[in-house]
Amino acid sequence: MAEHHFRVWRGDDDGGKLADYTVEVNEGEVVLDVIHRLQATQTPDLAVRWNCKAGKCGSCSAEINGTPRLLCMTRMSTFDPNETVTVTPLRAFPVVRDLVTDVSFNYQKARELPAFAPPADLKPGEYRMQQVDVERSQEFRKCIECFLCQNTCHVIRDHEDNKQAFAGPRVMIRAAELDMHPLDAKTDRKEFAAEEQGMGYCNITKCCTEVCPEHIKITDNAIIPMKERAVDRRYDPLVWLGSKIFKRSDA
């Protein structure tokens, strides 16, 4: 067992500061283990959100040395023994207390996205999908809603005013998943993403992909293809002509 220097942000929505602690660390432990030891031995009122401790619930999101990460998936062995480990709350969202932030913004934006709706002529039990269609969007269903991508996205992180117009990468991959679903008949997901979710605000810096603990290629496999399909729909003359012809024949 060795000792390690930690700096942990303490405070609430009225303000706070970094507090210094020296805490014992065992071999094989993760940052969340150390936070729990701090609660048990030095600061029982330290607030931290967590649940599964297995990297699947997304609850223990925070910033470790300035990088958005899961506390339960960040091993202490990755730090130099003399390195100070600084743990702070997610910067893009309001602080509730200590390491706990109010992430309700993300759920609000998720509710604004129309849910999946099958064609009206199909009854439950009649839904059929090809395996290739299942595989296309399987990647996006791995999301654990840790909101690290939302937090690191500079459109949200650095510009509070953008939150009204921009839904963020987590909601974008949900839109992409539904857009790829062959039975989704609710709405044009591409147009909705462009007009209502602020897809144009994303300038594809790929910072969201870099912090995703599930290694979802958010930018390359979801946002960029959605952008391309939206542009094709609006500006590709062949696509535009085809849409007019099919619309006329339907009428």
C-alpha cells in the first residue's frame, strides 16, 4: 500500500475550491476506490455519483486531470506515484455538490427527439429486420449515457448559449440509429437533426469520440454520415429530382 496525493473539488452551485488529501492506494485500484476511501476515512460528506463500478452505468463521470473519464474505469496504475491526481466535476453542467452535476439537460434534449414509430400498417409481432440493418446501428446502442461526449463537446462546454439550439453528440447518435432503422416511419431524422437538433453546430473535431468509454465512433459513423445525407437531400440535384418524382407519383 502506498500513499498518493489527491486534489478534489469541493463545493456546490454557489462556488467551491480544490481540497488536498493524502490517501492510501492499493495495487489494482481505480480512482473510484480512492474516492470511496476518502469518504470512509477523511471526508464522509464528499458527494459522488456512482452505481455499478463496472463501466456500464455511466454514473461516475468526472474530470480527472482535466480529461472527462469514468472514475471506475481509470486505474491508479496509469499515474506516476509522485503525480497529483485532480478530480473535478463535469465542467459543462451545473454543479449540485462536489463531484455531482446536474445532467438533466441531456434528458431534456433526448425527450425532444421523436421516439421510434413503426409503419402504421404493421402490427406488433410483424416487425422484420435484416441482420445487416441490425448491425448498422448496433454500435450506437452500446451507449451507457455517461455524457462524457456531451461534456467534452466544445459547442456545449464553452458556449452556454448553444445549449438551447444544439442537442449534442449523444442525441445525434440516437438520431442516426433511428435514421438507419428500416422500420422507423415517425419523421425524417436527417431533417430533424439539421433543423431542430442543431447538427450544423458540430464541426467534427472528434473530441466526443476520443472520450467515449464504449469506443463508439460518434463522429465518423454517426454525425458525418448524417450531415452528408442531409446535404444530399438538400443540394444534390439527382436526389432532389428523385424526391420530387416520387412525391408526385405518391400523390
